Amino acid sequence: MASNVTPEVLWAQRSSATDPESNFIYLTIGVPDVPTSNLKLDLKPTGLVFTGHSDTLKRTYHVELEFYAEIDPSASKVNHTARDVEMKLRKKELDASYWPRLLKESKKVHFLKTDFDKWVDEDEQHEAAEDDFSNFGGMGGMPGMGGMGGMDGGMGGDFGGIDFSKLGGAGIPGGDDDEEDSDDDMPPLEGEDEADKAEEAKEAKEAVDTSKEAA
């Protein structure tokens, strides 16, 4: 019999008063072994409802979140992996200040934690490395998500538009070529130059001695 579980939710954020791309919430819902066909996300400006089922773990994940402030679903992005669902949720209002918390209510919930791998202090965020969202796809372009025109009624549907070719096993750029680099380009090891010079001097001396004997 399948059990119902509230998944772990990790979050971090960035803020900006001028750049919408730098004004967002990182949200990661931990749902291992949940295939695309078993995911359902209802994303609204004020919150989200997520449900996912794992056949292998015989577990159904469900979580509902009401955000501290509004987001822009049409400008938000998602990435589904074998372990979780990651979201970049665009904050609706441009503001240099961080949200004081993720949820509207201030009470602590056991499943919500700070994502320290992504968290940057508010006064240090402009010095942080640029975030990589190359694997994230737009919400509105996903088949089965209901398009962005129906956001007031919820997106519903599944994550049918995710490109699973981007998940896992990503090759290291230039990996094969790098391994086959010729030794010709490598600098000589310490002592090799001296040994070569000594060998050349010895050969030259032997050549001189041979010429003297021939004379």
C-alpha cells in the first residue's frame, strides 16, 4: 500500500530592484524515483500544489505552499531530475531586499529548509558566481501544463515537456580529446635536459676520439 509523504523542500533566493532575472526564488522539492508521467504541479502567483508518485518506492509525495509574496509563473522555470524537481520562481515585485521567509505564515514547518548550497547573503549576492539554469525549461512551453493563459485556474497537467536527454551522465566537454593530447607538448621532466646534454657531449667526444684514431 502506497504511503503519503510530505517531501523535503529546500529554498534560497536572490533579489534585485532593477533586474528581473536576478530577482527569484530557488525551490527544490526532493522526490526521488518519480517519473515525469507521475508528476502534477499547480503553480499560481500566490503558491503551489505539488503531487508526485514513485512506483518503485510505493510512495506518494504531496505538498502545498503559500508564498510570502507573489511570483510570476509565466517567467518561472523548472528542471526535473531523478532525485528532485528544481524551480526558479521569478518574484513579481522588483525589490533589492530579500523576502524575510518563503511562506506567508511565519510558523516553522518541519519539511522546509534553507538550501545552503545555493544560499548567498543579501549583501554578498552580487559577488556570487552566476547561476547556471541551462537545464531549466520554461513553464509555459511544456505540453500538458495548460499554457500560461490559464494560470488563474492552475496549470495542472504533467511535466511532459522536460528533455530527459539533459539529465545525468553529462559528458565533460573535450574529455576524449584532452586525454589523447600528445606528450610532445609536455615540458621535460626535471633533469631530462641535463641528461640529454651529457649524452650529446659524450657522443661528440667519442666521435672526436674516433677521428683521431683514424688519422
